[in-house]
Amino acid sequence: MWVAALLAAVFILVLVSLSVELVRSRAGGDEFEHLRQTVVQQQEELSLLRSTSGTGQNAVSIERAAQQKLLLRVAELEQENSQLKEDLLLFERLVPAAGEEGGVRVESFRLQHEGDGRFRYRILFAYQGGRQLPEFKGRLQLTVAFTHAGKAQQLVLPEKPGDADYQLELRNFRRREGGFKLPDGAVIAAADVRVLQGDTLKAKKSAQL
């Protein structure tokens, strides 16, 4: 069964690679190249896992602990590649039509619980400013509403105004990742990301919890 999981993961990677080639000539940019390199690296890692684990003839000789470790890593790769594939589909949709101007948008906002009160977020931004305004400059603000010990609380990031980590410069699209920590046992009720230019709200989106 675990060998089949490896083969399924490899098949997923092939599909992702095909998606990369499909939109490569249309999306472009450093962000897309980084995404493409990530897919290639994960393909190489899965190939190594396959050669390490072997085929059905020698799989019996591998220790159970090693098998479980490989399966966990494959599951991680499958999840990562599922997210990458979703991003690729978004990138294809984000390519603007000639002369189209649509401003800044938050296309995707996801939260992942990593344990011990730690959360990681992934945000995908898009901007279509046209020739007059080819670049957007603004800032991010994250608002997380949660309950802890029966009390409703709120976390607002950045905690210090002007934090460079929350500044945003955008031409076509950009992916931003980061994390935050809540008290152990806290339960998130809602999370929003806002894109501001000065004090003007330009875009907003709620997280996929």
C-alpha cells in the first residue's frame, strides 16, 4: 500500500509539472520561477524516496519505522504539491488581459495549525495596475479573533506600526508566508487579512480555516 502511495505522489507531481509548462509562457516572473524550482526539487526528492524504498520485491526487507517515515514525508509532499497546483491554477487566471486594470486583490488566504499554538499563513496577492501604475506599494494587517479560557480575544499584526515584514510591494502577483503564536488551547474563530495604502483599505479576505 505504501508503495502505491509513493507512485500516486509521483503521478501528482507529473500533473503539477504539466501545469507549470502550460502556464510558464504566460505567467513569468521571479515568483513563478521559484514555484517551478520547488516542484522540480520535490520531484527529485520523491525519486530518491522511490529508489530508497524499492519496489514490491524488496519492500518487505525495509523496517516498519522507515516505511512509516517515508509515508509521512510522501503525505507532506502530496499536501505541498496540492497547494502548489492550486497556486498554479490561480497564476493562470491572474494573467491580465491586454489593457485590463483591476487593482490589488487577495486571491488566497490559508491558515495551517502546526501545534503548540503555532499557526502558519499563506497569502497570494494579485495586482493589475496598467501602464500608469505598474507597481502597488502598501502594507498588510492580519486580524485573528480567537477564544481562550472561555474569553474572546483578538490578535492584530503587526504589533508595531511600520514593521518591514508587513510592507507589500507588488507588480503582478506575490505569495507571502509567515506565522504567529497563540496561547495553548486557543481556538481561532475568524482571521482576516487587509491590504492598506496609507489608511485606505484596498482589499480584504477571510482565511480558509
